[in-house]
Amino acid sequence: MRRTHAPSLTRNALWLTLLLLIALLVQACAPAGPAAPAAEQGAAPEAAAPGEPVKNALGKELPADAAPLDQQVLVFPYSGWKTFTTVDFFQAVYERADALSDILSDSLVRLDKDFQPNPGAATEWSVDDSGLVWTFKLDPNLMWNDGTPVTADDYVATFQYGADPAHAWDFSWYYQGVIKNWTQSVNGEVTPQEIGVRAVDANTLEFTTETPAPFLPAMLVYSNTMQKRALEEHGGFYNSDPATSVSAGPYKLVEWTKDQRLVYEINEQYKGTNIPYIQRLVVTNIGQPSQLLPAYEANEIDFVNGGGTLSPADFEIIAADPALNEQYHPHYGDFRT
């Protein structure tokens, strides 16, 4: 089945690439461009001395033409007609924040521009001669921002949570028939502890599949882990509150005002390889979809995903405006498209 590609508006093509960073975790940057929303107030990185390269809180050197650090803010729209309750993939795929989700940890693999699996939280992987048992070596440098290491136990707990019928995960179909005993666990025939995901040691994760599955590494682009301790202590919505949220990803949650806005800042304790440029990410409620294009034109937001949100009249306005037409980009849709 072929899916319709959703168009989008961005003020800079590189900012569109940043969205892909968030969705597929591919790095990008946002150099200075046309007028952007007023900078949000957050932790102020130290200014570089005259003549020195500008670096963000993680030491990432920004391009020479980049906006000042206090303007390295990207604002995404949240349409009030659709609510969200989580930012975690394994909590609820279809109740996540519109644009900014799954950035509080790294998936085991990332897909490159050609949709080929590349190392993410896993530095390498291999399969045994049977084609059934896969071994993933985790990056030993990864840390949660509470100072504890990311371990294979975190991933095991996350996958067991996804296979738990009591959780009734809305994306459980994704691994059915692939991971051993996954379907049986979802159906309540075996316990989640019996699925084919186990920790060999702190940095070694093992998957067993029902049949040979050479596509498993690519599937694991959807494997952003939750923290085992936080999941057990606070439940699956622990990342919906900055007070209990914990991050091993490039950003940390600093504000969640229900039905109004969501704010992330760079996680200064991030030890992974997916180091971003942008200092601060904001999702703001702009009301009904009819307000998307006006908000974009007023520089209140930096991005509009047109699929199912922009009206035919909006597209007529875009087509008639050379500047807007220049900022219009067809969206890739989904790596399964």
C-alpha cells in the first residue's frame, strides 16, 4: 500500500533535516535565516570570545553563519484539536506529541539517508548461524541524566512492557511474529519475561526471533528505551512530568504544561553520538489547524506539517506566494512508504 506523502513548510531546508533528526535521529543544523520566533528563555550557554568558534552546551561547533546560541530555538506547532499524553514510543505511539517524541533515549540503530541501519545505542550487532539469535553490543558510554548507566536491562524492561497485555500497547503488532513469544505474550499465553529479549550482561542485548529475520536491525529503529528504574517506580508516563523524567538522549524535558506547550533543552550529560545543534525545542499549542499557516507567517512557529492539517485554501496561498512556495517541501512520509 502506498501512502500519500505529507507536504510541509520550513523556513530553512536544514531545519527540515532537523525534523528527520528527531524522527529518525539523523543529525542536522539550523543556520541563521529569515525571521524566526523570539528566543525562548532557557539555560544560557557561555558566549564564545570574539573570533572563537561558537559551540553549544555539548561542545558542538556551529556553522559560521549560525544564529547566536540564545536564538538556537526551534518551535513546532501542536494543534489543540489533538491531545497527546506521552513522548515515549513504548508507552503509546498514537498519543505522542505531534513532532517531538522519542528523543529522551537513543534507538539501537538509526537509518541513514538510504534507509540502511547504522549504529545508534548499539555500536555493533551480529547473528548466529541459525539466523535466529541476534547480539547487540551497547555503547558503554551512554548515561541517564540522573548519573546511572544505560544498560541492557533497560531495553529488556522496555520490550517486556511493550509485550505486556496489561499495558495493551497500541503498536504491539509491530513485533508480532518476529520476536520469539512476542505474539503469545501479547495474547496472554506466556509472560512478558518469556519473550525473546534478554540481557547477556550490562552492555550486551540478545534478541531471539521466531524465524530468521535479516530485517531485524532495521526494525529496531523503533527501539528507544525507557529507564527500567523509572518505569518500575513511576509507571509508563514518567516522562510526562519533568519532575520524574529522565533522559539518556540528546535532549531533556524541562517543561510540560498540559494542552499548552512542551519544552526540551539540550541534555548536557548526553554521552551518545547523535549530538544536536539546536539548544532548545518547543512544542506550542496554536489552536485549530486553521491557525497553522497564519502562525507560520507570523513567525510564531518554525514548521508546519501539511498532511491532514493545511486546507486547500492554505495551499492556494502557498502557491501564490513565492517566499512560501520556496519553503514548501514534500515530506518523505515514512521509511515504510
